[in-house]
Amino acid sequence: MQQSAAETLKSIDPLPGAEKKHKLKVVFVGAHVDDWIFCVGTLARYAREGHDVLCLSFTPGDSQGMASARHMLLNQLAELRQKDARRGTSLFGARFRILDQNNQKMHVDPEAYIAFNKTLAAERPDVVFSLWPLQFHPDHRAAGNLAYNSWLQSDMKFDFYFCET
């Protein structure tokens, strides 16, 4: 019997967590509304295989530099970027949610750790992807560090991976 392309792909390159043999909760943790794009192929594959995929953004799309370059008000840009993020994630079957920090002002401190630990724990993820914390953009570093800390605080109850940007 010949395997389908999807079956062949599954056997050659199993998704992290697939060995758990149940519907997985997969969470992407990004700093900005469009950061999920760095991991979109993997996230889309999880969604295609029937898993629950959630993309989190710490910030609401409030880049003053982008707004100024486009001659837009900051709130108009943020609204547009959020709409694009919701539409983009829905195209591959994921949900999208914005958290409580701001562009270029992300903070990593005890209060931020505690708040995000609670947020992620409430999602009960099986697999989490986040941004590599040793890179240029300070917001990306913050998101990666907050996600990594949540993994440690959970006693490493979920699989955790960094993605490149």
C-alpha cells in the first residue's frame, strides 16, 4: 500500500509532541503581532494535523517607527496590524491573542515573569515555540526570555523550542 504525501512527511519528520498521541495544544509566543511568521510552516502543519494552535503577541502592533513611516496614527497602524495578524493566523487554522506590553518597551522583571507564567499555564500547552533570546531586537529577546522562564517554572511540563528570526 502506497503512503500519501502527508503520511510520508509525518513518518520522516515527526512533529514535536506527536508521540503523545492526542490532540496537542501548541502555543507560539512572540513579541509582535507578526512574529508568528518566523514559525508559520511548523504552526500550519500542527493546525493541518488537527492540533489546537494559538499565537500570542506581547504587543498590539504599536510601532511608532512604522506608523511615522506610513504617515499613520499609532492606533490606526496597530488596528491594521492586528487585523492582518488575525486574518493571517486564521488562514492556517490558528487563533491569535494580544497580551499586555508595548513595542520597544517590553520588560522582563519579576511582575512580568509572574503574569506570563500564569497566562501560559492557563493555556496548558503541550508544545511552545518562542523567539531566540540571543538576537538583535530587544522585544524578541524579552519574549524569548519570558517564554523560557515559563517553561522552567512549569517544571518543564511542555516541550519548548526556540525559532530563528
